Amino acid sequence: MEAKRWARRVIAIGAAAIVAAGLLAACGGGDTSGDDETLVLYSGRSESLVGPLVERIGGTIPVTAGYDKKAAQILEEGDRSPADLFFAQDAGELGALADAGLLEPLPADIAANIPEAYRSETGTWVSTSARSRVLIYDPRQLPAAQLPAGIDGLLAPEMRGKVGYAPTNASFKSFVTALRLTRGDAGARDWLTAFLANDPKSFDGNGPIVEAVNSGQLAAGLTNHYYWVQEVQEKGIENVPGRLHFFSDGDPGALVNVAAIGVLKTASDKEQAFEFIRQLLRPETQTYFATEVGEYPVIGNEPLPVPGLPTLDQLSPPQITLDELADVAGTDKLLNEVGAV
């Protein structure tokens, strides 16, 4: 795994260098003279995914990044937080900060080109890329003809012990929040109780689920699509046994979530922080998210680098707004009550 992550990082650094060339040209070079302020970025996104990109943008806008950060830390720090920006892996976390009144309203031009579905109604944060919840499956154990149309099919007796999930992962929690929003807390509790009774296999994260399916140790797993895309880009599709199943018709399992970013009200240089966000939305950077991370760009409708996958506008997520995913605490409470975590 370490070798794999390092290989991806080397590839990403090369790609980020190309992105940076466009960023430097757009900003008139890397001169930051006259500005001694360095932005502090808290990132919930992993360094292996976005570190090279942050480093290259740092060539035009001085920034120091801390990774594996959570909204809970900023909520605890409050006005004392050193963070200027929060780059979240999940809309719910930024929603929690917005609800707490900790985010600065963004200039109108930042959100101007982002579809309404992928920006906050509060005007305090915007998406940078999107990912779909999917069921990864092993056709050797679970033929495509037997795939369920929605998550209720995972409760069937024939799926007992065959499905993996990552209960502590932010993306799984957002799926549960979407489940609560579409079916109510009682309906979400009923589904989770039945799901747990069907003996699913618990994992620490999405990556191990994808590896377990590809190795034949697991028939299927709930995950995000881009983990599989990265595997295919690294190994070639002929060497990746697993395949993706996209749930349809607004099923909670078809949730489209986003990585997103906002500026803290306590930011030392808000204008520089706003400019950092603009760089994440430039065409070169949006292409980086597609080609190097395997996520959907939120500007344009660029296809992913694996033929045959749906584009962002072809997905069928549940009809909820991303702002509604903010009740992370309520979801944590439910997951604890049913014994999922």
C-alpha cells in the first residue's frame, strides 16, 4: 500500500506541475513580494490526493497545509482557530461550520460558474469536485444480473455476509444522513438495523473495501467511485476485477457528495483566501481532479478517464441539497445507537 501511494504521489506531482504552469501564467508568475502573510489551510482531504496541487498553488499564494483535519477541530477552536480555509472531503462538515456561523460569505464571482446543486445556498462554501456513492462488486461472485436496483436489495438473504462498508468514514456518514433525509430517522434506523443484521463486513476506509473486492475476499462494498477509477488508471481495467454499480432513481445509495472549501471568518487575509479558491476552480485544476483523482469536475461536464462511466449530469442522486447534509452530529448519534460504530 505504501508503494502504491508513493507511486500515485509521484504521478500527481508531475500532473500538478502542468497545472501549476497554467496557474503561474494566470497569476503573472510566482512573485509574492510585499505580502508576508501565509494562509493556513486545514484539509480534510488526504495529502496523497491534493498535496501536490496545494503545493503548486502555494507557488503563487503562500500557504501552509495541515492534513486529516476535521470540522470538529475548528468548531472546538472557534475564534481561536489558526485556519484561514477549510478544504473538506464532505459537504456535511462545511455545512456544520456554516450553521455555527464560522464561515465568511464568498464573493459572487467564485460561485458564478458552479451549478446550483454543487454550491451552498448560504453562499459560504463551494464544491471543488464531486463523487458518487456506488456499489463496487466482483462479477465472479455477484453477476451483474443479480445487482440490486437500490440499497434495499442489500438486505436480501442472498446478500448476507457479502457487503462491506466503512462506518466511521465521512462519506458513509453522509450517505446515512441522506438516508435520514429521504426516509426520516425512523426509516433510516430500520434500514441500518436490517443491514447490520445481514452481517456486513466493517472496514476502516473505502480503500480497503476496494482492495477486498478486487482480491476476491469480498463480493461487494459501499464506497465512492473514484477509488476504483484510481485503481484502473494505475493497473489497467483488464487487471482490476471489480466493477462499479451506480444505484438509480434517486436512491439514497446514489448520493453525489462533494469536496468543498470555505473561508473562516477569522482568516487573516480573506482576499488571498478567496484567490486560493479561485485557483481550485480554474479549468486546469478541474481537469486535475478528473484525471489524477478520478473525481467529477463541478465546472463543465468532463468525462472521467475510464470509458463507459456516466458523466456527472447522468447520475441520479436523491433529491436533497448539499446544505442538508450538515447534521453530522445527528447521524453520529444514530450510528452509535444502532451499534454501527
